[in-house]
Amino acid sequence: MPDKTLNDLFFDNLKDIYFAERQILKNLPKMAKAAHSEELRNAFLKHRDETEGQIERLQQVFEMLGKRAQGKTCEAIYGILEEGEETIEAYKDSDALDAGLVAGGQAVEHYEMARYGTLKNWAMQLGMKDAANLLDQTLQEEKKTDALLTKLAESQVNRKAA
């Protein structure tokens, strides 16, 4: 078995999150359309726009590595997004739908935060300061989206679902 390095691991995980972001970009309009709350709908649409920028940043990181931007199938994001679609279907006529959408959105955000935090740290370890800065920009956006979803859940969505 050939020796694998942190650089190889970094590249593999970069392909994973690139694939995941592209799937998320396709899924956010569905989540926005399903949301009953105008604020939640707007949060999903805003994050869709941010996700486009995040994909562009990932493409920049691939360029820094001298590699073509390409994804690697991410079964984890498929599972998280599938759960979200099941929630939409099962709760579409319920006041609990938005609470389920928030939970699904936060599952996505937490996955992304884990990936971006790791990639940022590995980039720093590998001496890729510019890549680390791009990854950190995205990490901060993901944290803000997670905080917004928490605020919406606590201020209105969960109360309406109860």
C-alpha cells in the first residue's frame, strides 16, 4: 500500500466538500420553497447565494494546488439531504415542518463546519496560508448560518411547532 500523506488527505477531503457543496446548492431552493416561515425561506435563499461563493472559493483552493476542481461522492451529505427531503414529505402540512427544516439545515451546517475546520487546520499545517484563509472565510459563513438557524428556531419556529 503506497504511503499516503496529509496532503493526500487534504485533497481527498477537499473533493468531498466540493461535491457536498454542489449538492447543497441544488437542495437549498427546495428547502426554501418548503418553508412556511418567510424568515426561514429567506435564510435558505441567502445561504444559497453564499454557497455559490463558497464553491468559487473551493475552486480557488484547487487552483492553488494546481488541480482541477472535482468532487468525490459524499455519502454523508446524501444521507443528510435525504433525511431533509423525508422531513419535507412527512411534515409538509404541519406546523412542525419549519422546525424539521431547521434541524435538517443545522445537520448540513454542522457537517460543513466539521469539514471546513479540519481543512483549514490541515492547510495551515501544510503551509497553505492562502488556502487556509479561504477555507476560514467559508467556515465563518457556516457558523453564522448555524447561529441564524438557532435564532429562528428559538424565537419562532419551535414555538409554532409546539
